[in-house]
Amino acid sequence: MRILIIDPGVHSKGGHHYNAVVRLQSELATLGHKVPCLGSAYANPEVVRDLACTPTFTRSVYGRSYATPQEFAESVEETSRNLAQALGRHGRTADLLILPCCDQVLAASIARQFGGGRFRAAPHVLLWLLYGPHYLLATDDPRAIALGKECREAFARLAASLGSAERLHIYSETQQMADFYRPLLGREIAVQPGPGLLMPVRGARRRPLDRPPTVLCIGFANRPKGYRLLPEAIGQVVRQHRTVRFLIHGIVKGSDAEGDQPAFDRLSALGDRVVVRQDVLSDRDYTALLDEADLLLLPYDPAVYRTRGSGVFSDARKIGLPVVATGACAFAVPAFEQGWGVPITEYDAAGVAAAVLAALERLDGLARCAAAVTEPDTLGPLLKAIVAQLRSQRSHGLAGVVRRLSALRL
């Protein structure tokens, strides 16, 4: 069986795209499959080596301007050309394509590869819709709604190219995103956290009395993540709370926030209770920082994250780590409802500070609730079920071929 992971956003170590491929390859290896990937044409050498990655795509969703319909057509043309060349090198037969972060450009480009006898048979496609039609806008923003036509047509082409609805498996990370896409695409969208690192469950644990509570903010520091609010917000908290410690990790290089470096300089000047890191984290470092934290801070912009999911939040949920998150973000609703999250009700520095201070007052209770609601990771069972389905179909297909050959000999 041949499986291929495709993600134009894979280019450097760390972050959602890299971690998704690492996890998918690990899970599929336990099922007996060594799976390569197609990533960015600008992928770092270590990514190429570690992920068996073929540098492929000269564009990704993050390079879109959404300026005109022609821009969409040009993106599809370029991505299709990149994909055709890479598939030519890898061989044009595939049983399963996995798209950890699919947008309408990638969907339309995948659709172009099937038919015309170029493939032995259309593969199954497993994909996640992490964003709305515009990756920087909420799904109800008029500018995002205007992109509905290109999105609807792209996924209709993909479904038609596969020849069977059973071959297309579509997931979103939040119910709200699934509810948005269901009428747009005219098909059911299931909810499943995107592939992320396999995290160890912490269980119920008490923080030693001599260790100060630690608040963590971690990830790529693009503008919708709200890092610009942190210098003022954290300054307020450390002035009011005697012992709290902050670990702030954020990467601005290569993001839309490269001009926001002064915010990190201001954070570094807040004293020894605020530790700032801007390096690319290994899997082990990422896991270690989450394990060290008592509280995860996610001050995400509700204009962008109203319906979107968060990989870091999913990891916190897996291990039982309480959160402070923007109240309007759909991904954090379970934490608020189950008692292991505190909402940021006013989206400004004062609102962030107030939510963190409230969480620190309730930290023991939040931690107990977080430990009580950890859920088993479901990615492994999902992949196992799809692979088993494909094996069954291949077995039945082979049996049919044998029967037909036997009939010819008779």
C-alpha cells in the first residue's frame, strides 16, 4: 500500500505543519508503512532529511493575497504544476493521500491529478480543514464569505475526481468550523483534532509549594496569536502577583510579525520572572515546556480564531493543562464549560492580565478539572480504521482479478 503526505506549508522544524507530519509518519510506521511527504520547495535540509520530504511547492496558503479570482486560478495552476512534477518522481499510484492542512487551492490541484488514465485508480484522500476560505479572517467576515465560490467549486472537483464519496474523508478541528463547511461543501464534516505530537498525560499532580506557578505562551508569534498584548499584560501581572513566572516562546522570523520583535525586547526587560525564548523547538523541548507549565496562555485574536482550532490547545487538553484563552474562540469552549479554562472577556492587555490573575487564584481547582477531563488521543484509531478499509478493498479487488483470470482460463 502506498501512502503520501502532502502539505505545502512544511518548511522548517517546529510548528503545526512539521509536528503534523512527524505524528502521521510515526502512527503509520506502527501500521507498517514508511510514508514520505511533499513539502515546501524551500524546506530546510534537516526537514528534507528528517521527514523524507521532497521540496515541491513554491506557494502555500500563507502566500495568498486573495486579491482577485485570477490570483486563485494562478495559485492552482502553479500548485498543480509543482504537484504533477513531484508525483512523476514518486510514481503516480497512491492508495491514500493525507493533507494535514488543506485549502481550496490544494484541493483543486489534487483534483487535477486524477483521471485521463494517469492513475491506476483514484486514491482515498484524508484531509483537515483548519482555516476558513481566507486563512486570516473569521468565517463570517464578508471578505471570507466572498471566497465561498472558489472553495465550493474546488472541493466539488476533488470529490468528483475521486469517483466515490467514500474516498474523501474530511475533518475540522472545531464543531463551529465543521458547521460552516457543511452547507458550503454539501457534505458531512467530522470533528477531529489535527495531527499533533503524541503527548504524555500528566494526571493529577500538586505543584510543590516552593515552586512558583508558571504561565506558558508558546508557538509561532504571528499577529493573530496576540503576542503584542503580552508586554503590558504580563507587566501588570508581575506587579500584582509576587511569585508568578512566565515562559514566553515565540518565533517571529518568517511570519507576518517580523516587525513585532520590539515586543519581545520589552518582555525580556520585565525581569528574571519572565523568560523569553525565540528558538525553534525540538519535539522534546516543546513537550518539556508544556510539562513545566501550570497554565497555558492563548491570547488569540477572536477576529481570526472565532471558529478555528488550536494545536497547542489540543495538546493542553491531552495532557491536562489548564488554559487562559480568548473567550470568543471556539476551540476553548470545552475548557470553559468543563472548568479547566478561564476566558479573556475583554480583548486587550488589561483583559489578558485580569484573566491570568483570576486563573492564578483558582489554579489548583483548574488543574484538578483539567486532569479529570483528559481524553484519549483519537488519531491513531482513525488512521488504523482507514488503512484497514483500504486493505480490505485491495484484498477484495485482488480476489476479483483472480476470479476473472480464472474464468478466462476456463
